[in-house]
Amino acid sequence: FFCRLSLFLVPEQTTMSTSGGAAISSEQLKARYIGTGHADMTKYEWATNQHRDTMASHVGHYDQLSYYAVAQNESVGRVRARMLEKMLEPCGPPPTRKKQQEQSPSS
């Protein structure tokens, strides 16, 4: 009983490890993989990365791609081409950025 209870008392680990067992920090992880994001990432950039990763996965796995082709009653080539086109702007055109320029008061 005490052994089971002690599992709940152990704090969560904040470091991750690689397949070789070496510890890796979140900064190293973000430097290695672009899609993990950063603090200044906008909602649009995050959503675009997610959609592109999803489409790349669908195109890269032939079984999944053929499933979508059968469900849409289209050829595999057309579905692949449509998904590749969607990867260009998966969330539509990027929003316009508003520049916040601080104006100093004139005296």
C-alpha cells in the first residue's frame, strides 16, 4: 500500500530524455524541431504549423491517403495534389500585422 501511495507523492519530472537516455531541455527541443513553437509565436503561425504537419502526415502515409481518396470518391493523385496545395496557406492568407509605434508627446 505504501509503495502505491508513494507513486503519487513523487513530483513530475521537468526534463525529457532522448532515445539514448540523455536528458534534453525544452530549449534544445525547440531548437531541434521547428514546429514546437516559441513564446512570440502567433496563433496564426501555430495553427499553420499544425495544419501543415497534419497534411504532410496524410500525404506521407499512403494507406491514410488512399482512405481519404475512397471516402471522397477521387483518385489518390488528386487527393494528394489537393492536400499539397492546402499546405501553402492552410489557414488562409496571413493576418495583417499592426505595428505598435509609441509616439512621444511633444512639449
